[in-house]
Amino acid sequence: MKNLGGVILAATLATLVSGCSSDAGDKVEAPPCAATFDVSNSPETLGSGARFNAELQNVKTRTEPFPLVEVTNAAGWSDDWDRVVEVRVNTTGAKLNGKAETAGYCWKNIPESDGEGFRPQEYWLFVKDGRPVQSVRWQGPTPVLQVGSGALTKESMLAADGKGWIVPQP
């Protein structure tokens, strides 16, 4: 084999970086999924997403801190969840599994990049014992409930910030 000015080295590096192989028999397989969850089409097993969003609107004017479970209880939800995370545009499956602590899940319909003039729907994902239970669509382009890069639990203390947002308290 001739090395034509680094062409072979470049082709080899490109193959390694892309995860592809020059040999059709050498396929790189993705790890198996424990299960697949469709973020945009989950059943309302905990309760009505619309009622959850309505309760978020109701608590925006509260002056005292409150636990997140008060919001879900007021919405008539089951207590069968233990954490909630945001599913934002361009969240990867690996990042979502890390935040939600849902190892091995595969995800359908994670919101993809904003296109020109297009804003995809984003969600809150409720989880119980490492398995996704229900997703709820945000109303509007930004979430009223600010979860951030981590997760909230039933006991997470929240407060209205006076600017229309519900934020976690330290």
C-alpha cells in the first residue's frame, strides 16, 4: 500500500471517528434498549397534562415556597413519580438517560433543532424508579416551571419569582 500524502491515514481516522468500518462485515451496533419511550405520545398515566399546566399557572402568583408535589396533587395526579426533568431541543438520548436516571432507554420524538421559523414542542418528563412514566408538553416556547439541567423531585421546593417563572429554591 502506498501512502499518498496521508490519504490512507486520513481515511483510517475518518473511519474510526465515524464508527463505520471499511469492511461490510464489521458493523458497530448500538447497545440494546431496555425499552423505548415516545416523548411526544405518552399516555397520561399520572393525570391530565392540561391540568398540570393549569396548576402551574395557578401557582405563579403564590408568595410562599411550596413543594412540587402540591402542584401535581392539585392537578389530581397520582403520586406514582419520583423525579421530573426537562426534554429540550437537541437533548440526546444519553443526556436524557443521565438526567432522568433511566439507563438503557431509547427515545422517540425528542425535540430536534429549531429550524428556520420552526420551534419544536418541548416537554417535562416524569420518571418513577428509573423508568419514564409520562411526558407533558410545555405551554409556549419556554417552560413556566424551570427545572434546569438537573431534576426535581416531589419534595423539591419551588417559588414564583415574580417574573412569571416557577423556580427551584436552594
